[in-house]
Amino acid sequence: MSKAGNSHLRAAAYRMAVVGLQHNPVIRAHYLRKRAAGKSKMNALGHCMRKALSLAWGVWRNGQDFDPSWGLEA
């Protein structure tokens, strides 16, 4: 993982991803997809960091509560 950028934001994103693996089905599924694709544990977690920030940005931008089933096909 690159050490470029704000270390406080990177640490917060890491914590969001680690907690998301346990409690957020979207992040958990993303992690499992990356692991199945052959990524290492830390690399897959780095992808989850980005995913967690994207989810937080989407919630803030749209002003709606997070819905883990949004975007899933019925």
C-alpha cells in the first residue's frame, strides 16, 4: 500500500474496511471477490478501503440512508 497522501485518512479508511468486513455485506462480498481473483489479503483490503470510501461518499452525496440491497438484481 502506498504511503502517499494523508495518513489519518488512510488509517480511517483501513478501520472502515476492517469493520466493514465483519458488518457490511457489500464490503464483505467485494473482499471475497478480490480474494477469489487471486489478490493477497492486504491487497483485497486495500480495494475494500476504496469501496468503503465510495459508499460513504455516495451516502453523503445522495442524502439517503445506506441500503446494502440497493443495486442488486431481484
